[in-house]
Amino acid sequence: MSYEVALQRFIEALTNREKVHNKMNYPSLTPATFSVNPGRVFDKVVSNRQGSRSVYAFIRKSDGAIVKPASWNAPEPKKRERGNIYRENPLEGTGIYGVDYLR
């Protein structure tokens, strides 16, 4: 599977999970939308929720690793992988509002 296909599958899975979550818990709210801002080493996945934009995750282009953001412009300094968009379940390591913390 190519990186572009895996990334699109990840975005679609995020969108579907968001729709189900909102329908069950917040039916009057509009579900968040997700977009990708391409970068040299990482692609930035941006969440737009009720007019507020935030970085949902960074995706390392070389291997599809999902990395927690440290700020709007940078992934976590140690760049530890939380999940991978190539896995059978691309949402593994993520939650409804962002990338999971390491335990």
C-alpha cells in the first residue's frame, strides 16, 4: 500500500470515528473535519472542530509512524511512535481528541 493511500485511509477512519462519537455523545454539534498539511519529513494532520484548529498528529513520511505533536510546528522531540497508518487498525494509538500518551 502506498503512503498516500494509507494516509487517506487514516483520515477516513478519523472522520468516521468522529461522526460516530458525535452522533452518540453530542448530536447537536458538527463533527470535526481533518486535513493534511504536507511537510518535508512529517505531514501534519489538522483537526477543525467548531471553528478551532489544532494539530491532531504528525505522520512520519518515511514509515507512516503516528507521532504526538509538541506544538503547532513540531512533533514530540523524541519522535516516539504511538501507532502507524499502515497497521490493520490505523487508529491504534490515537483517541478522539488526539494521539495517546505513552504509559
